[in-house]
Amino acid sequence: MAFKKSNMYSTPNLDASLGLIFRLNILWAKVDNHSEAGDYDGWNVLLDRIYCNLLYREDIIIEEDKDKNILSVVLCQDDERIYKFLTTNIFKAKATYFKTPFANIQKKTIMKSRWYRAVMLKDIWMRKYMQKLKLYLKEVEHTPGSSLFGGG
């Protein structure tokens, strides 16, 4: 019996998409592990890795001087502004937490909570960003039970 080579395994666009989905799934699984363990730095680094994977299609603006020396490289998108804002808030919250003396337990706890919320907000935004790119969960209106009655 002869087997035909399936196009599914040789289409570069499909291969790239599947590779991206696999990488993102692996990274998100690790995100949950770090967030549940209270490892805010590890959680944040993984969110950064996910963000890098999502930007592979985005344009980059390269600013050069008259001699073609590169002066700056900037991502060209509005979402980059949000990402930078969220990341800056995380570093500010972390710095404030570490500057707070251990003797002041109540304030230290509040600062740790602010750090946690800053990372959590970045996590939530990242999931919404993936949804915007149509790379996150597909939401459906029907339920398995509705298919019994022809609702699909």
C-alpha cells in the first residue's frame, strides 16, 4: 500500500503556526507554575518570552544617522507602549518591595501584593493580546449539551 505525503506536514505556513502554538503552550504551562509558586521574577520572564514569540511579524523601525550608523531600534506598534508600561510597573513594584524594611511586616506585605498585581496585570493583558491576535482560546456559544437538541 502506497502512502501519499500529506500537505499538512510540508506547508511552511502551517509548520510555523504549529511551532508557534506548541512554544506558546509550553511557555504558558511554565507561567502557571511560576505564578502558583510565587516566583514573580520567573513569571515575568516567561511573559516576556511569550511576548517575543508574538512579535515575530511586527515591523521594526531602525533610526540611522547620515552615515548609516544605527541609533535605535524600536518595535513599531501601539501594543509595545502598553507592554513597556506594564513592565515598568513591575520593576517599580519590585524595587519598592525590596526597599521596604522587613521590620515593617504590614507594609512589606502590601508592597509584595502590589508586585504580584503588577505581574498579574501583565499576564492578563498578554492573554487578551493573544486573543486579539486570534492565538488564544476560541470562544464558542454552544455547549456539548446543546448538540443533543440540534444546537451544534
